[in-house]
Amino acid sequence: MFDAPHPTLATPTTPPTRTDPKIAACNVDVHYGTTHALRDVSVEIEDRTVTAFIGPSGCGKSTFLRCLNRMNDTIDSARVTGVILLDGEDIHDRRVDPVQLRARVGMVFQKPNPFPKSIYDNIAYGPRIHGLARSKADLDGIVERALRRGAIWEEVKDRLQASGTGLSGGQQQRLCIARAIATEPEVLLMDEPCSALDPIATAQVEELIDELRASYSVVIVTHSMQQAARVSQKTAFFHMGRLVEYDATSKIFTNPEDARTESYITGRIG
């Protein structure tokens, strides 16, 4: 980030507001037992932007994604050091409740994982446990709004009591996205959300991701460089547990600074 030049006296103007990052990570390391999975990662993630994490299998991109809502806390052998700030607040502060954090930083996984409940109850689950609805009418409104934002309302509005597991793979993933945003998160994490989907369902989810960035900071892990190029504005390239390069997606794919990034983009490593 660069500060804007000072305006001249002849043309007084209000200087542009400097935008603080939605998430700021500094010197983050992750160990799984004796395995050093992530080394010294520092990055700033912007609000209302799609940020893609790319890199070879095992490079640390999913591990870092899981740091952003403390999902690694659920792994006994995991140890995370460094600082991660959400809106300037340390997510590892002892006063931060991980359950409340995950309501603010939602997550969608690689394989669609609807609950074995009705479509309605899949969406209503989070708002219920977080006390977001005062009445059945409030809950009905939250469910409809989330399904609309998940671009699946028209397909399921007449069968809300049917099981979510009875939907197609692409519909299940959009249901899971709707479930994640039903608690009104500020950040949406997606760990290879299209890897189990066919091309048509993938296109639908990618279109949805593009729409969601108007309201959320979206961070997506993807093995598909074409997908990263299509959906993201910023891209981070990970290699062997390190963040190698982070920049505008167009620059990463056309004029990367690091030779390792260029080798990955052109298929020489990966």
C-alpha cells in the first residue's frame, strides 16, 4: 500500500482514506507435532475482495486458511504461533470465543457436507445457536435471505423440508455456502469448493463467489490456476510451507516477481 501524493494548495481536496486490511497475519508458523507445516507467513487480506491461495499440494495453503478461523485448534497436534488480526483484533486473544469467531469467519469445505437435516434446518442451525432470530418469522426471513444469497432459493423454495443430502452435488455446495453466510459472517473461507463439482456446477459457484465479494471478504484455496484467474482480485502463491509472493492476480499471472511463481504458473513445478 502506498500513500497518495499530497494535494497541491491550488486544488484543495480531501485525501483518500487509507483502507485497513480485513485480516492481517504476521510471522505465522504452524507445526503439526514435529512437522513444520507453515513458516513465517505475513499477509494482509482486503475486505470485499476475493483472494486466492494457490500452490502445489502440501504447500501450506489450506493450513494457513484454517488459521484464519482457528480451525487448527481442533487438531490436537497443531501449534500456531504469530499474530492474526481480524479488524485489528487478535483472534488468539483469550477473550475471543472460537465459536463466535467462526460465526464471523465462515468456512466452506472441499466436499459438500450438508447436515442430515432438512434444507430449512441446514440454514437455520447457525442462526439458532447464535441467537440471531427472535421468532419463527425472523428465522424464516434469515433462511430465505441466505438461500437467495446462495443462489439456490428458486430451486428449493417449494421443498424446504426435504433433506439437504438429497440435492445434487452442486446444489449441496451452494446450500453449504448459504449455510455459512446465514450467520452474517464478515469473511468467507473456501477450501477448494469446486474440486468435487462438474463444470456446470463449478461455473455456478464461481458466479456466486463473484457476487458474494460485494458483501464479504472471500478467501479461496484452489488447485486450479484458471479458477484463481477467473474469480480473484488478489493471489497468494505458497510453496514448501512459505508464502512466496502475494499481489494483484493479473500481476501474479502475467509478471510475477519470483522465479518460483513463474515456474508454477508455467507448469514447471507443481
